[in-house]
Amino acid sequence: MRLAVMKERRADEARVAATPETVKKLIALGNTVAVEAGAGLTAGIPDSAYAEAGAEIAPDAAAALSGAGIVLKVRAPLASGEEGPDELALIPRGALLIATMSADKDSVARLAAAGVDAAAMELLPRTTRAQSMDILSSQANLAGYRAVIEAASAFDKGFPMLMTAAGTIPAANVLVMGAGVAGLQAIATARRLGGRVSATDVRPAAKEEIKSLGASFVGYEDEESKAAQTSGGYAKAMSPEFLAKQAEVVAAAIAKMDIVVCTALVQGRRAPILVTEAMVASMKPGSVVVDIASDAGGNCALTKPGERVVTENGVIILGWRNWPARIPAAASSLYARNLLTFLTTFWDKDSSKPALPAEDDLVRGVMLTRGGQVVHPNFAAG
């Protein structure tokens, strides 16, 4: 089986879908691995490192994909009409494509028409069995870490309390909004840097998780908040009445904060607005809002996805896109291991190729297309 690792061409993407470590293990499964030249450079991995691991270095996408039965990517391949080469047209019919697809009905239909068997790893069910291949968790963890590091860089005072002969600099007051994987890592990182940290989340399990990391809990609690979590661990969309009461509590906290880190997402929907213009106006000059929900529209009303904004009252809002790609070496390492685990879990040693049983819950969760047909219920016609 020929396995191709492609160079990422989408804007703001610095990650790569395989590392020399995973290339060695993919070859040990019986694959020949072709890595497109330059695929790992933005993640600090030169072509020579892949070659030393046993990979063929292909000069371009067409050469890498020629005869490939498996294709690994970080983001969905470019299609006709998008800026750059038509990568989808270069993928052989019948090949298994494993990537973060960010799919909609049109893009899934194109994959089916191209005859590509596409696995969207962001749709992997969040079960115990799937933890080691869960790309959302691995990447969110690093996004939460990076958010706090960038907040510290943008903040014009010290993060920890600094006692000097000339006087004392107080510790930064940090509020983390959303205590999922990214939020919990943001809490832990802010605590390690010496900040005074508090956090908020509508999910009932979050309060104890927040406290277990040494942060204080901020939030409104009622009967609705006790059922604010899906069976998959995601936050549910809340009623306008609850959100209004939650906003009152959060607004009072935000006015006292130096740094606000926004991480709240609702699966399949636009990110909820949690920090209003009025809340930003209440913050001190030099305060920082970091919005890692920016790819989904942002949790802050003033976030401009992909940009750094300074408001009239001097608040800095960081709304960079694709936060995991801002720490590309580590993010690539974890992402590549997630894909390797997925492949090895379903690897048939006798045929030296993946066997993806349609009845398996993980396979059913990620497969968008198969044999030229749309198979995922979220995207099927009707």
C-alpha cells in the first residue's frame, strides 16, 4: 500500500499529518510512504528527516499521490475553484483520505463524485476507546496552552506577582471562559505562570474540574445548568433567559480582569457570544482578550477572526485563526499520532491495508463517503 503525506496549502496552516516517528511506524505496517517535498518545513521537519525515516520525498503533490491508496492530510484537500492546485482531482479513486474535513454537503458531494473514501477525524465519537485518536482533544489542549502564552506576551504587565525593591507588581487576574480541554489547559498554564485564575462554564461537571486545578468558579447555577451537557461531553445551547443571568455574573467578573481567554464552542454551531461590547468597554486599558473560538466566529463580540484588534479603550483582542497551528511542531506530533492510532486500530495484517467495518461505531462516526457514495447521515441527501 502506498501512503501519501501531503503538504498543506491552506492559509494559516503550519502543521503536517505525519512526522518521522509516525512514518517509521507506518512503514513497519507494510506501507511505502511518500512525503511531498516541503510538507514538514513549517513544523520544523526537513525533508531529510523524513528520508532518514524511510520515506520517499516526492517533488510535488501529483508525484506523492500517484498510486496512493491512503492519503494523510491536516486539512481537506483543495478542490476546483479554490486558490491553489486541485488536490482532490489528483487523489486516486478508491483511496482512503484521512484529514480534518470541516465538511458541508457540497464538499462531501465532491468527495463522493471523486470516488474518494473520506474519513473526517473531527467527527470521531468522544468515547473512551477513541481517546488516543481524538484530534479535537489533542489540538485543543495545545490551543489552550498557546492562548495563555500569547496573552502573556501581549499583556503589558507581569503575569505573576513580582516583588522588587522598587515595589510590587500584582499578579494578573485571568478569567477562562469554557472549561473543556482547551479551557482546562489554559487554566493550568495561567496558574503555572503565576496568575490569579478563575473560570466559567455552563456544564455541571466543569465546576469541580475548575476547582481541582486551583481556580475559582464564576457562574450562574440553576436547574437548566444541571443539564447543560450532551452525552458526548459538549456544551448544549442554553436558553436566552439562562444566558442573560449568566452574562450578569460574568460581566461583573470581567470588569476586574486583566486577561480573558475565550474557549467556548457548541458542536456544529457558531460560537456563542459571551463577551459583549459593553463587557470589553468595562475592562482596563492594556487588558487582553484571547479568543480561540475565532474560527467559529468568536466568543467576543469585537473579535475579528484572523486579526489583532485594539479597542478605543485600549483592550487588545487576539482573534487568530487556527490556534493549534501557532504551535506547529507539537501540534503536528500529536495529530500524526492520532492518525497513526486510527490506522493501526483498523489495520488488517494479512492484507496489509486498513479494514474499516461499516458497523463499527468509530468508523460510522468518521466516514463521510465510501465507494462513490455519501454514507454519513449528517450529509446524506434528503
